[in-house]
Amino acid sequence: MKNRRIAVFVAAPYKTYAHEITSGMFEAAKKRGVTLCVFSVLSEANIETQSVNIGEAAIINLPDLKKFDAIILMKSTILNPIALNYIDEIIDDAGDVPLISICCDVENAYNIYFDEYTGIAALAKHFVEVHGKKKFCYVGGPVGNKVADNCLLAFKQSMEDLGITISDSEIYRGNYMRESGAAAAEYFIKSGQHPEAILCTNDDMALGVSDYLSDVGIKIPEEIAIAGEDATKEAAIHVPSITSVLRPTRKLGMRAVETALDLLDGKKIHRDQSFETEMVIGNSCGCGKVDESCETNYIKFLTKERDRFTKDHYAGVTFNTYLSGAEDMNDLRNRLSTVVEQFAIRRLYVCVSESHLSEQPNPGSFSARIDLPHSNFGNMRLIFGYDGKRVLSRKSFASTDLLPDMEDHEGESLVFCSMYSLNRNYGYVVFDAADISEFMFRSFCQTLATAVENLCLHFAVQNYAKQLEQLYIRDTLTGLLNRRGYVQCADELFEKARNRKKGFMVLSADIDFLKSINDNYGHKEGDVAISSLAACLKRVARPQDICVHLSGDEFMVLGIDYTQADMEQFISSVYTEIDRFNVISDKPYKLAASLGGTVCVPDADTTLEYLTNVADNAMYTEKKLHHQGCPESMR
């Protein structure tokens, strides 16, 4: 049976809530032999910087969803507005592919969510009936976030069921971060709300509330009781321990994968599936006494977290210094080999857009900006790959394949993240789902992106140096060599003709009546005439010939291995091209030019200056013939 492949879209899967759900998915996928590809926005927050939001969101557009059997959305974890727009496009384009949405009602999707009311209602009832609380404030999640909105509705309904009315001033919408919990508590206290209890939509914000109240000398729970949701480990051992609501996050993640597979097997599934939540009693509501061991355990926890943070910070700084010192792609590969071993990374693939690795001048390679509404990773190159056993050789592949030899990854769970700097998309990093951690997202991916950016910029600088050199010697109007280019290239071609004893052609060309075109139709039309003659010369010239726009109406062509007959044919062909231009052009004037030249096999006494004068004289003789009978104003 064909291996099934499921795409998952999420933000910041290292955060507790998303991590628990995705862990459940990985467990179910491994059990059922399913390939799980997680496309993750690095941060859960809306950075509110357009360029960063674009860079973060690019990964959403990486997969070709026609190559997936099912899609799981964790839209509620994503606050990035551009990523959300991309997700909405995925929903619209899903077609018959089973679409499972977690904790966010999506039309035509199979929605799996928590019954927030059960746990929150139990919490509210406990605070009112057991502890006699009547004055509540609530710290919710971001406006527009479905989980946050549902929790707020559940809170309001449970308060209403208990006969308590909640005003808008008693509600603060945070961003799930601990700092916003502290900011909410400060707002409630300073605005004179005087709550008896503060309920929060997650434990991190409840801990932030606790931080602020403790700092200003307000006792918990004697003066203000608090509660959160998620029942995290830190909340459980905090002093006082936080009364909370337990969500069966891991089970929900497993159910999402199982639902997708059941649908693919043709089973009938209810459109909406819910998991009940339940209250977990701590000390922050006023229940029980603080166990003496709690403080000791919490100190141990904080010490462990401090040590982990210090270790990650040190690793991040070391990692940043080490990778940013890479001199070229080979050096980066060698350094990544060391990093993989040092950090015991299970699998790692670094994929960079081919456009950034080309040494050929490419005006787009330096900026390579991601344009809305779609980003295109294009052709990729695996600059580093480690499959858990060996370092892989570099390969080129299409981004729609995700990885070279993707079929070798059947049954694996892989995480894909953008490598970007501001709004420049350099490619993406892929690693094993088991390696999900804050370090991998915040230190590893971002530092790796910086290292790749430095090398890509190095390539870009080389490219731009070549382009600047071309700009220095080329005329921007015609694309031909300018006088500086002539000085650089003419002597070399002349010496080649002399050394090889080949016929050397010097052709002089001049636009007729250019002054009349400028005076009667404007200099813009004069530029059209100049560029049109340049195009005629380029079409007739041989690949090795040198075509030069000296200035204004003056041109020159130098060529090697010419005879007198070849030159005459050259001139005739240019006149034919001019006639063809005049036939198809809708210009109110006729393009005309005078051409003259000379051909000789240079010897030791022949100079380029001499040949140039001969060619100019021949051209001016031709020009006099063209001007006979013309009014003075046209000359």
C-alpha cells in the first residue's frame, strides 16, 4: 500500500501547547507508518514587522499539496497575518483532500477541539461556591484567535450561569506570554477593578499575574485568587501551585492523525469532535495548604530552567560564532558536520535556493525578495544533509519535492522551517520531529539562516562586482560597449589580428539627421533612433565582434578575420536592417545612417588609430552623399 503523507501547518511547536499536540501527532504517525511533514512558522507571535512576517510565513507556501493525502491545520497557534492569509488559501484550494482543523472552526474541515466550557465552568463554579468569589477579571488570548475567543465565550457563559455579569473593563486580551499576564494584572490593579479572582486563558499568563501581584505585595490567594489553563509542570510546582484546567492535548493530536487516516480509509467521521477539559486544583484558588516541599521543588525547577537557559544561550552564542565564520559552502558543510555530532542532532537537511548559489551575474540574486501573495522557492540545492548515519552528497532538486529522494523518508516525521533574513528567503531547514526544541528554532534555525545569508551575500557581491564592471564599460541606452569599454577591449582584438595575421575590420557608423529628430520629435525619440541603430548593428555583427557606442550618433564596429568583401556585405546587411526597421516602425521619421570602414592585415607599423581615421573618412564621404539635396535644418 502506498505510504500516506500528511501536511501539518503550525507555529512555534516548541511551545508547550503546540508541542504537546504535535507530539501526539508524531506518536500516532509512527504507530501507523505515516509520513508527517510539519511546516512551521518559527514564532507564534505577530512580529508586526512586514518583512519579518513575510519571511516567517514563506514556509507555508513550500509544499505542493497535491502530493499530500491529508492536511492538518493548527491555525489557532498562528498569529502572523501573512501566514494566516496563506492558510486561508490552502483551505480554499483543499478540494477533496481531507482537511482537519485543530481548535479552530473551519468550513468544510473536520474540526477537533477542546470543550473549553466544561473545564472553565468547573473552575468558575469552584471559585464562586467553594471560595465565595464574586468579583472576577479575565486575562484572555489575542483578539481573533479562535482558541482565545472560545475560552472567553466559555468564561462569560459560565459567569452568566452563576449570575455574574462581566464588563469589558474586566477583560484584558493578552498574547499568551508571561509578560502580558503581568501587564494585565497591573492594568486591573491600577484601573481600580479590585478583583477577588483573576482567571487566565493559559498558565503562562497566570504565572505573569502571580509575578506582578507578588512584586506589589498582594497576597495570593488571600487577597486575590488566580487560575490558569493547560496544567503545565511549572504551574503545578509553582508557589503557590496554580489552579488550572487540564486539556488532553496529546490525545487530541493523536486523534487528528487517526481522523485523517480513517477518512482516507473511507470511514464515516463526525465533522466535529470534542475533548472534555477538567479542573486541576492547586493552592492559588485558596484550596489546601502549601506543601513545604513545594517551595523546594520550585526552586529546583527554576534552577534547572536557569541552567538550561544558560546552556542554550552559551550553545547559541558558540554556535553563532562557529557557523558565521564559515568562509564558503564547503567550510559550512564541515562545520555543520561537527555541529550535528556535538548537539546529537538526529537528522538535518539544509536546502538553499539555486539562485543564491550561482556565480553568474544575476540582478535578482541579491534581493530575491518574497513577493505576496505567493513565494516561490524554485530549484533548490541540498548544501548539507545528515540522515542519522552519514553526511549526504550535495544534490539539486525541485522545491516541490521537499527533499532529494523524498521517498527515502517514508514513515518519518520531519519539520520544515524557512531560512530568511528580513524579507529575503534563502531556502529552508529540515530536521527530525524529535529534535523540536526552543534551541532548534530560536538559535539553530536563525543562526544557520545568518550563516547562509553571509555566504549568499558573498556570492551576490561577486556577482555585483561583475555587473558593476559591465556597467562601467557598457552604454546603458544601447547595451553596447561605451568609450571606456572600447579602450579596454579594442587593443586586445587588434593585437590578436596582428599576431594571427588576420584581416581586421574597423567600421564607423553615424546616424543621419539625428539633430532633426531631436528638434522635431524630442530627445526621447532621438534615443529611440540611437538604440534602434545599435540593435541593427548587433543583429549583423558576429559574436566575437566588438560593437561600440562612442557618443551621441557615433558608433564603431571592430572585427577579426574579415575581408573587404565581408565588410561590404556587413554594411549592406546593416542598411537592410535599417530598411526593415523603417517598414515596420510607426515612427514619423525614417532612420538613416552612414557607414564606412576599412579592412587590412595589421603589420608592425599599422596602428589602430590610423585604421580608425581611415574608417571615419570613409564614413564621412558616405555621409556627404546622404546629405546632398537635404535642407540645412536636417543636417
